[in-house]
Amino acid sequence: MSERAVPLVRHGAHPMAIAGTMVRARLPEAAVGEACELRAHAGSTQVLACGVVVALEDGVAAVSVLGDTQGMSAAMVVVPTG
């Protein structure tokens, strides 16, 4: 019996809303308490800030940003870290 490696892929999403230190994004696989990276744009490795999922509703995660929110925009991508 052979074993196959299964790649673990976490998909990010552009924010649906940014209000103060709260970001909402469609992240149906996220879990409450999960850490997220807020990256500058799709394909970017530049992390603008980190956050934590504090609530979920219908596949939309509310992410509380930890630290400075300067530079955040609709172009950024919220990526759960697993």
C-alpha cells in the first residue's frame, strides 16, 4: 500500500469590509481563534499585519487585526495560517 502526500492548501480572500481594526472576509474553512496573515495583495508574501478570527457567520470570518492597520486596502488578502 502506497501513501500519497496530500498538499494542504489554505486559500485567502480579499476583504469584504474593513472597519477600524476589524476585517470581514469570506473564509469558509477558517476557525474561531485561528491566526491570519493580512498580505499586501494576491501572490504577495509581504505581511501588512496579523489578526485572529473572532467570529464566523455563513462562511464569513470576522478577523480582529493585531497592531497597526495602516496600508490596508481592498487589494489585500486575508490568509488563514491553519
